[in-house]
Amino acid sequence: MRKAFVLGIAALVLRTALWGPVALAQVNSGAAPYIFVPGTTISSSEVNTNFSRIYSDALDRTGGSMTGDLTARAIVPAADNTYDLGTTLLRWRNIYVVGSVGSVGGALSAISTAPPQFTVGYDGSNKLDLSVSSTGAVSLNATGSGAAFTFSDNVTAAGTLTVSGGFIGSGTGSFADTLTISKGSGTGLSLTASNASIGGTLAVTGTSTLSGVATASSGLTVTTGGVTVSAGGLTLSAGPLVLPIRTETTSPQTAATANVVIIANSASAFTLNLYQCSGNTGKVLIIKDLGANDTTVDPDGSEQIDGSSTKTVATTTQALIICDGTAWYTIG
């Protein structure tokens, strides 16, 4: 019993001499220079050398500096909301994670002079980059086979919102200033649900398709392409419906697809040649004769109007005609 006790004390003393206080430190950089084999003589100088080496390389668990890689399973702070990972001057460079990163309790800061400063992605090819320039200009760039900005809730822009590609909104859009959309490869503005409410002017340079209702308090301006309303109707909350008017005094003249109202004010007989009806289904023309003679409306090629090759609009009268994609017909 006494022999076992003495051997145990000796082993504990030797372990402490070789490896340091196990409960208080861990070795930082490598092993001790001397390896002791059972049954051999151990010199005091070798023990002292090992002890000095381990003592100088030991990392106290209460603090200190460590070099090399730290292999760990979990790093848990000793107290909640108390300790930091890095400082404002000494920052970690890259963080690699798999799966959810959990939650961030405070402000998330990504500061870099090389944009994008922040990226959210499904993979390396389908992602959204957020970039900030040296002057504070913010840009969002979606990349991928189906890249688009889709807003499923409300969109509020206190200033000017400029969209150079497609804009898809399934909620309510509220724009305090100006919404400018330059048509890209797809539809310039697509509203599939609810209303689009614009406090200023909605300017569309391409084609605008509205399947809901568009309300613009200062007017809806479309420079090219026109407005297509597939459902819900087009509501004008204020002001008259302004149609483009073309006045002609010489004959003959040819109508263009952009024409809506044509006024014939000729001192002699007047002939208005129509554009091709085929491919222009739904196009409407209003023809008003203010001249001294009747106006002859002549469809393109072999196309007809009301089953005839021409239509006469008597002086001081008018005619509303519409194309069904094959022929022209008067209404009213």
C-alpha cells in the first residue's frame, strides 16, 4: 500500500514537471525535446529542459497569445452578450460556415473598399451582390439564370427609384417621388396584384402591362409602346383623357399606328390611307372631317372596311373605326 502511494506521488510529480499544471495550461507549439522511455535513467538536466520548454510554450487558459491553428469543436463565451470576436482594429478576414449562421443581435457591418461588400447567394452563380461606392452610391446586382428583383410585399421609395431592367411587384408600390423604368429584355413594368400608387409621375419608356389598377395622381405618361390593361381597367382619377391629334390639310395622307385622332381639314377632296390591319388587332382611329369635301378612307392593299374597299366620311361628320386583325369596321 505504501509502495503504491509513493509511486502515485512520484508519477504526479513527474507529470507536473514534464507537462506543467494540466488543469491550468495547454501546450501551444509542439512537444518537449526529450522523450523518456520506461526503464531508462532520466537526468535532471533533461527534465529541467523539458519543463522549461513546456512552461514557455504553455498557454494559460485565462489569457495569452497563441500561434498556429486552433482545432476545436465549439467555442462558447463564458457569459452572454459580453465578449467580442476581434476588434475594430484587429479584425478576422474570412469566416466560412455551412448552413444557418444563426442571428445577429446588433448591427452587421461589412466594410471594404472592394465591392461588393455583401453577398447573399444560393451558390456562386445565383446570388445578390450589394455594393457601396466611395461616394455612398448603393447598387444591388442579381446574377443567375432567372435574375430579377421580385418584391412580394410593399415597396416604398422616398426618393427616385430607377429600374433599368424588369420590375415585378406583387404587393403595393408606394413612390413619393418619381419611378423611372427603362425597359430591358423583358416587360418594363409588371403589376400582377394590388394597386400601384405613385405620388408623382409614372414614366415608362417601354411597354407597361397592368393586370391590376394603376393610380397616378399626376398622370401616367407612356412615351413608346403603349399601355396594355389586361384586367381591372384603367382608372383616371383626375383630368381628361388626352389623345394625340393629327391635323392634315393636304391629300393624300397615310395614317400611322401611333395615330388616334386624325382631322381632315382640306379645301379639296381628302384621302386617308390606312396602315395594315393585319397584326394590329384592337387599333382604333377617330377620323373627323372639317374640310369643304368628303374624306375617303382607304384600307391597306386588299383589306376592307365595313365589307367595302373604301369608306366615305362626309364633311363635318366623323367616324370611329377599329381593326379586328383582318378588316376595319366603323363603330356607332
